[in-house]
Amino acid sequence: MHSNKEIKALLTLIDDPDDEVYDTVASKLVHYGKDIIPNLEQLWEVTVDEEVQERIEMLIHRVHFNDLQQDFMEWSRSPHPELLRGAILIARFQFPDLNVPAILTQFDQMKRNIWLELNNYLSPLEQVNVFNSILYNFYKLQGHELTERDPKYFFINQVIEGKQGNSYSIGVLYLALCEMLDIPIFAMNVPRQFIFAYIDTLHSFLSSDPNGIQQIQFYIDPISGMVYTQADVDVYLKKINAQEPDMYFTPVLTRGIIYKMMEELALCYRYRKEDQKAEEIQLLMKLLTDEEE
């Protein structure tokens, strides 16, 4: 790192009216990474000019976003990215100082409470009833429809701490718990919905087995835990005039879930005219598509 003398010199130029000078200063400060944030926060506290404060806030955001992009890229490159970690990264977009250890501790407590109620003799439906009882009755998770278009319901910390979420944030929590407890519940590629299926074996979806669809026991709506039959889903697909319905009965992998979650979040920001946030979310989405290429 450069000397504190250089940092102090750069900080004194943040209010420079020359855009070219400011851009150069901003780039150098952002290059320091998270280590520069305490200096910027201290400067903000003693600054009275609102425009300069906005510049400082933007610099802090740029540093956080650069750091988030790097972490997101590393997550995406992992051979087996964890779903919960992906959701935490999305939450850090809105809450850069998120207390991740606290989130993981509360998640582990939820997992333990469910594990204590499970046993090898429960049927698939009984296992789901255990999940639903603890999540929706004991923890009282409250689901909100995507049509509310409120970004705050996309963040996993809002679900774990505030017990409020939508089908994606509650759904990711549900799926992450299933993953940790070896419950074969997976997100499905049903159009315009984010629902799960209890599948006896995933192998049938990865082979040419024509009877693979028979392995689906039932479907689950993560907003409320409501269970649907195959007939219910077939009626829905017919109602929306879905083409080639068989293609919708395959699990969505982790990266695909996080991509769809960010896609809906970006739409919420667009709806609320927060275009810069929408564009930044789309930059994170691009990291996923770049990795797939």
C-alpha cells in the first residue's frame, strides 16, 4: 500500500470541481480496495458539503461493489457453489456490511431444529410437513408475492432475521436446508413460477430414462409450503399454453437459481426506476453467463 501521505493528498482532492481530476483521484482511491473505506467514512463525517458527501458515498459503493464482483466470480467458478453462499452474496449488494457469521449461525439453528424432528421412517410428505411446520409455524416465515415488486424481499438476511421474503429468498433458504439435510427437493424449471419438486432420485433426469418424470412425488410452493400434485402442475402448464411441457420437469442447478433470482431482482429495480442498481445486478448476472461460456 502507498503511504498515508498519498492517501491524505487524494482525499483532499475529492471535492475538486474538475471532473477529470476527480475521476483520476476516484480511480486511485478505489484501487486501494476495502482498506480505504474507514478513511472515506471518516472524511464523510466531517464533510458538510452534500455534493462531496455524495461523491464519498459513491466511492464507498464502488469499493464494495468491486469487492462483491470478485467474491461473486470466485463463487461462480467453484465446482460446487453453495446456494446459501450465493444468496448471501446477493444480500451483500444491498447490505455490504452484512454480518455473515450471524446469518450462518441462525441458519445452522434452523437446520438443527428441523434435523431433530426428522427420522428415517418418515415418508416424503411427512418430511415436508416437518419442514413446513418449523419454517412457517415455528419461525413464522411470511411470504410475499413477486408482484409486490419490493427488492427487500429478495435478501436472505431479511428472511432469516426479519422472517419476511418472497418465493426466491424463502425458496433458497428452503433448498439450502434440504441440501444440508439430504432431502431430495429441487427447484424446477416451471415457467413464471419458482416451485420445488420432491424427487426420489436425480439420476433419472441426467440419463435418457423415459420414466424419469415418475420419480417426482409432489411439488412445493416455497411461499407457503403448500403441496401440489403432478395433475395440478399439468393443469397450470395447459392454462399458460406451455410448449413442450416435458422440458419443465428438470431441476434447476445452483447457478441457474441464483441467476433467476437476480433477474427478478433487476426487474424490481427497473420497476422502481432504480436503473443503476438494476444495471449492477445485471453485471453480476453476466459473471455467471461468462463462466458458463
